[in-house]
Amino acid sequence: MFTPKRNGSKLWLLEQARNDGGALNRAIDYCRNALKYFTENGYAKTILVDGRRTSKGIALTIEVYGKDGEIDKYRYDAWNNSLYRQ
């Protein structure tokens, strides 16, 4: 808030949002922006974020491609703030 560079995630802003296409697009954008730090600073080669609407909210799929060729996959359920390693 007080720095010129945006840090962190805005996903918490969606807790009270309607589960529609606009919220899904914002969730994907917020997640991508929050994780951009890792690629900008060389901790990961690429990070892909995709999402879908579910009956319980929004589920994001995150794939982190490391510099060593390993791929870590995660699922984030936005409405209950749960992160699962796949």
C-alpha cells in the first residue's frame, strides 16, 4: 500500500464477490500478479495459472516450472483459502 511496487495477493478481496466470470478473471489476474515475483527474481522459470468456477467458488490451478525442469502443481480454492499440492 505504501510502496510503489505491488506485493502480495488480492485474492482475499473476492471472498464476498459473486461467483461469476468477472470474479474468475480477477482471481486469475490477482494470482498471476502475486506470483510474478518468483519469475522476475529467478526462483521459477515459468508460472502458469488457470481457473474455473465450481459450486463452492473458484478453484485455481497453479503450475510452477522450476529452473531445474521440475514442475510443482497446486490447486487453490479461493472461497475457503485452501492450497493443495497435487
